Amino acid sequence: MSESSAPHPAAFFPAGTARDPVMDLVRVLCVLVVVVGHMLMIGAALIPGRGLVVERTLLETNWIGPVSWIAQIMPLFFVVGGFAGIGAWRRLEASGGTAADFIRSRILRLARPSIALFAALALTILVMHLTGVDPVSIRLIGIGISTPLWFLAAYGFAQAYLPGLATFHARAPWTTLATLAAGALSFDVLRFTTGIEELGLLDMTFVWLFAQQLGFWIADGWFRARSRATIAAIGAGAYLLLVGLVGVVGYPGNMLDNLNPPTFAIVVLAVGQTCLLVLAHPALERLMALRAVRVVVATVGSRLMTIYLWHLPVLALVIGVLLLTPLPTPAAGSAAWWLTRPVIFLVMAGVLTGISLLLGRLERPSSAHGHRASDWSTGLAAGCMVLPSFALIIFGLGFMVAASSALILTAAVLLLRPMPARLSESGPSAVTP
């Protein structure tokens, strides 16, 4: 298909169209897979003479590599985010909203739940230091619970770029998609040939924006216009290319190892998972026809970011409490350890339910009464959104990083407050309330 023959967005996703309930289901399933995966991945024990030992149990199994080609669902999460995001942007734009309005709403829904998390982490780390907990143990705990927080930066800047990339997509969909894929591959080549691992951080831009862009193609109906055989062939081709990248080029066979920093393998995986999603859509649509499923998806979906942010701290809390009790601690990876996972999951679910009931309201969209926040403050707030994740990558999770992250994200929220009318109306870009 040529650039000019690409389906026009309005033809498949007119302004005001309701969200696809299947995509809401997939978002919930993606986070559930992450929660279960981390629960199975992390094991801890107090060993005499060694103290606290944290083991990544799941990564030591022989079968996790092939399973990760399906279960590594972060690419799919960004695809679904792209689908939902472009629909929200088009509806907002049709009603007279601006890109700054869209970015503001996205940043607020990420930043406000994150403030509560980082403030709690800072307090917890401070208490552990004051009560004499071994600093090495504190560092190990920090490494474990901060693992998924790279998502805040990646998803934040992906959503901030969405209005601009939606414009590129409308004008040149193939060129935009190919440019993002080429950028990801180029930085992989530079990283692997020079040995400079820091170059991989630049891949975060190209890889996750590529995955988000695939969501635009779903929203525009490109995949729906193809036959199931064609979609299956594209998906099979993507997975065959992935086999070549692993077997010939030398990319890690475990897709979890391709995540931080992301590699071109994640780009290919995103294509394969998108095809699987499209093929599974009819079955998922029938599943969403059940009222009980819709209720669960709506309830969990309204608190999804809170669950994602807090699931590892809650897991660390549950494991820590168990280690302090006289209950026997099975060796990580043993049969007894695997048998205890369902119990651990139920306890985690209970604690997460309580936290989500308390803090889930922070995810609700805020209505800006009066005038919009300025463009410069919106851009600065978006920049603040990515700083905590990079601080975690560089310095690790300590008291200063957690406390400063809470303050930086608080500044982002304050920057996004609507301007007073007298300031807004004094400039050339004034808008009516």
C-alpha cells in the first residue's frame, strides 16, 4: 500500500467513537501478566552468613526463553496504548482541544499515582536505615522493587509525542513506521559495534514509539481490512525474523533480556504480538460480551496504574513479613516454592485491592476549570515525568532518589495547573473557559 492509499483515519475511527472494550480487556490482561510474572520471578531468603539473598527464580528456568516470546507483553501494552491514545486525541481535537490539553491529561494520570508511590518508598527506606537494616539488603530490595518503573518515562514520552506522531501517521504512515524501525536498528548496530551500552537508552524512543504507532494502524482499520490469512502470514514472518535475530545475529533468546534497554527484537516482537491480537480479537470480543468480565475489566482498569506501580513493593512487603515469621521458607525454585505462589498471589491481590481503593482515585481524569495550562509548562512537566526513571537507572533506588522523584513529580502536577484567567487572557494564545 502506498502512502497516498493508506486509509484515512476518519474513515475508521471518527471523532466520538467509543473505545473498543477488547482493548480495555487486553490492557488489564497485560498488567495481570506482569504482576504474575514478577511474583514468579522473585524469590528471597535469609541465609546464615550471607544475609538477604534475592533470586530471580523465573529467569533460571529452561522454559522461560520461548515463553517470553508471548509473555513479554510490554510491546503489546504500548500497541494498545497507541490505539486508545489516538482515539482520545482525535476526539479531543474534534472538540477544539489542543496537543497541550492531551499531554496534560496523560501526564497527570501518570504523575499523581507515582507521587504517592515515591513518597511511600522514601519513607520506607528512611525507616529501614533508622532501624538498622543492613544497607546491602536495602539496596537489593530497592533494585527489586524499582525494576518496572522505567515504564513511567517510556510511556510518558510516548504519550507526549502522540499528537505529533498522529499527524505524521496521517500524512505518511509507512514512512513514519519505517523511520522508527530503522532508528531502533541503527542504535542497536551502534551499541553492539562500539560496546557503549548507554546508546541502548536512546532505543527507548524508537522502540516504544514504533509499538505505539502500530496501535494507530489498528485504529485506522488497516489490519481489519486484511484477511485473517494475511495477518497470520505477517505474524509468522515477524516471528521467523525474530528466530533469525536470535539464531543468526545473536540477540538474546529471552525477550526479557531485550527489554532494558529495548532492542530491535522488541520491534519485531511488537509486530508479531499485534497480529496475534488482531487474530484473537473475535474471541476476546465474545469474552467481553459477558457482564461479569466487563465489570472486572472496568473495576481493575480504573485502577490499573496503581496496581502496576505498587505490585512489586507489595510483593516485597509480603515476602519480608514471611521471612520475619517462624514459617519455613522453601528454597526458591523448589516444588514447595512453586506451590506457595498461589497463596502469595492471593495475599498480594488483597493488599493491592486495599491500596487501589485508597489511591485509585488519583488516576481519575481531572477537569481543568477555567483556563488551560500554558504550552511551556506542559512541556516542562513532560520533561519532569521522565527524570525519576533515569535517576533510578543511574543511581538506583535510595532515599534521595525516591524523595527527589516525589518532589519532581509534584512539580510536574503543579506546572499543569490551569493558569489564572488574568494571566491566560494577557497573551496572544488566550482561550475561552
